[in-house]
Amino acid sequence: MSIRDWGSGGFLLLAVAAAGRLNVPAPPLPEVRSGNHVVSLMLHATVNSEGKDSFSFDGKNTAPVIRVSPGDR
């Protein structure tokens, strides 16, 4: 079987397989760190692009990583 026999679906499969092997770093997630042993952040109630209720942080629908140490509040 040659590549010509695969048709356009085969080329798509090859492209997806090649993309899976690329080491493309993901964008960094937003972070919230404790200050004086207290973590404080504000989430806003929104509606996402699919029309479902959601929360946003810092104007984006990506949840933050919350970094705390033992004993923090």
C-alpha cells in the first residue's frame, strides 16, 4: 500500500501522528500563591462559550493553580 492509496484521511492521520511527537510546551497556567500564610483570590461567575455557567479568574476561563504551604489558609 502506498501513501497515494491512503487518500486525504491518511494524510490527516500522518499529520496528527507527527504533531503528537512534537514537544510543544503548553502555555503557563495562572498561579495564586499565599502571602503571610493566607491565599486570597476572586472568581467571577460567567457563562462560557458553550452557554454553560462557569467561573473566570483574571478575565480567563482557565482555573488557577493555587500554591500553599502547610498551615496556610
